[in-house]
Amino acid sequence: MMRLLRWIAAIPLALLLYALLLVLGGVSLSWNLVAMLLYPVLPERTGRALGRAVIAWSYRAFWAGASAAGMMRIDARCLDALRHERGLIFVANHPTMLDALLLVARLPRSACIMKADLMRNIFLGAGARLARYIRNDSARTMIKLAVEDLKAGGQLVIFPEGTRTVTPPLNAFRPGVTLIAKLAQAPIQTVFIDTDSPYLAKGWPLWRLPPLPIVFTLRLGRRFAPQQDSNALLAEIEQYFRHPLEQRATDAQPECQQSRAPTLS
């Protein structure tokens, strides 16, 4: 009986969550139709700036709506001071499918490295192409485009685990990010994504309601300079991410060490 009552009480929250996701899907689809028309006519530089700004604004508006509705508590303010810094790589852990949306919402100069099949997705593809996001089907091309983008003053968001975390606390890192840093002479800013929610972690379906509110806290960690030995640097960064929470939190700025995340405003 108690289980049935909890299920009935969760129905309004589930409907609200699905409504928010439908709105996000509708906005994404509408923008992709517009981006499809703009892509062949806008100069590359203009299209890149516009595409990234619209994606960042859309996701930030989604997070604000979800927070106002009481569905989520998100603190990603630490990224704001870095939003205009040129030629910077952001490296983060990858607990859920929402991680890229969290970072991009605060970083309107940033590009993501995306799976090639997502570039053909009706909700994402045209907008990603306009923003000159980078597809990962060719390692050589991916590295070349990422380096060019960074040298032109862009930012790069990358998850070295390659996919959402399967074996907590972290999957083994895949090569690439430190080679990109070396070739572009771009520093690597580490970001820790903390959440106690299983929502959209590996194996969690979109339709399944999680415990609410969903809490995310993003914290800045160490910044690593590019090194000649990119493999050694990759191992060093991976080991850094594997440090216990108490050790790594001391690297973050004081205002980024909060244990609770206030509503995004």
C-alpha cells in the first residue's frame, strides 16, 4: 500500500519532468530547423559564434526552469569567471548524460566533441554543425579540428572517459585530450561534477523518475599546463581525478567547495 501511495504521489512530479524534457526537445528541434537554413549562408565565424551562443542560452534556460520548478538544484557558478577565456580545455568526469549540457550552458565559447551519429540526430545535428562542434569518427580529423578551434580562441569541453562512468568512480581515460593540449599549447582546466542522483547515469532510462530534486555541483580543480609527454600528462590527470573527494576539494576556490547546491538563478 505504501509503495502504491508513493507511486501516486510521484505522478505530478513525473509529469512535470516529462513536460520540461518535451519543452527542451521542442526548442532543440525548432532551433535545428533554423540552423539547417543558416548553415549554408552564414560565414563560418558568424555561424560558430551564433550557434554556440544559442545552444548555451537554451540549456541555461532549461536549467533555470527546472530549478524554478523545484526539480533540480544546480551550482555551476565557478565556470562563469572562465566563460570568456580563450584557448582553454575543460576536462570533467562523466557521471550522467546531462554533463555536457551543464558545462555548455555556462561556456558559450565552447565546442564539444560528439559521437558521429549525434551529428545526424534531428534534435542536435544541424545546431551542432552550425556551432562547429567536433565529431569523433576520425581521430586525426578530431584532433586537427580541436586544435584549430582552440588556436582561434575557442574552448573545448571533453570527457576523457569517453562515455558515462560504468565502473565508479571513473572509467579509464582515453587518449587524445593531452595531445590536443600539446599541439594547441592550451591549458587543461579540470572540473569535478558531483551528483547524488542516478538519473541518466549509465543504464538509467530517460522516462524513469529519479529521487527529486536532482542535485549537481560543479567545482574547479587544478589547471594543468600542456606537456611534451602527452601520455604521462594523461596518466597524471587521471590519477588526479581518482583522488578522494577530501583531497581534491582543497584545489578548488573557496566559493566552489559548497556541499549543497542552491537553485540556479
